[in-house]
Amino acid sequence: MRQNEEHQQLEHKWLGEALAGNIAAFSNLVDLYQRPVYNLCFRMLGNPQEAEDAAQEAFLRAFKAIKRYDPQRKFASWLLSIAANYCIDQHRKRRVAQVDIEAVAPVDLVERRPGVETELLAREASDDIQTLLTSLSPVDRAAVVLHYWHEYSYEEIATELELTESAVKSRLHRARRSLADAWHEQRLPSGTVERRQHEAAAV
């Protein structure tokens, strides 16, 4: 608790100085948020070098737009939204996405199915989650990462991604179902999916 209060005090102090044009103060904010911004970019882009470049670009954009920052808004949310939108732009340009994550997705990420919750808690499942996330569109992936890793509300995601709240809910619901279905298929014994498809075609 004490550490969190100190963090907030430093952020408030440096942010005020940065808004007044103090470059050194903004550099302190960069040091303070370098890890969470990089982690978000890494989950979105899946490549360490690209994530590092994206994080640097996000901080540069934040610095250029600092005068337009609304102090009533959480600085972390504002900064992470800049990073998320930049990563979405990168995905749209290359149209190929690979996502890596450093921790297993939260249990609520998928629909409730027997056995899935327990498996998601296992560390070795992270590689499978990585593969599953690559199947989502850039915007859906951003919504998932912001909601489940950074605890953004539907309203906050809608604001940051320029969507309606109903669209955010729809995207997250679709993403959960898609991830759950893909996860379930991954856990089936080898050949089961092909056999089921063959049996369905024969009916």
C-alpha cells in the first residue's frame, strides 16, 4: 500500500512538471511506465524488438500530445491507449499478427467449460494461449488485452478504441467464444477433429 501511494505521489509530481514543459520530468514518467507499456506492446505484437520500437513510439506520441492530456483522466490509461492504438495500426499495416504473453490469461477469458479453467491456470498453457490470441483481429485482441490484463471497463475500451460499449461487449463475447472453441479443439486427441468433420460430411 505504501509503495502504491509513493508511486502515485511521484506520478502526480512528475506529471505536473511535465505539463509545465519539464522534459526531465517526462523522462521520469517514461521510467515509471516503461515496463507496462512494453508489456502491452509485446502482447500485441509478439516480437521483442517490435515491442520495444512500439513502446518508444508510444512515449514519443505521448510527449508530443502531453499538452492535450486531461488531468481528470488516469495517466496510465491515457498512455496505454496510445500504445494500444499504435499497435493496432501496425497490425493493419502488416496484416500478420503474432502475440506472445508473459503470463497465462485470466480464467474469465474463456467460457466456463469443464477442465478449461484448471488448465488455464497451468504455466505451460501460455504457449497455447499465445497461439489462440493470434487468431483474433487486432481490435479484438486490443480489447481482450486491455480488459483482462489491464482491467479496463467496457466504457474505457469503447473510448480508447473509438467503439460503442455494445460493440465492445459484442467483440469480447465473440472473442471469448472463439478462444474457448479453439482451446477445446486443441485439447482433443490427435485426429479427433478430422474424424468429426468426416463423420459430419457423411451424414
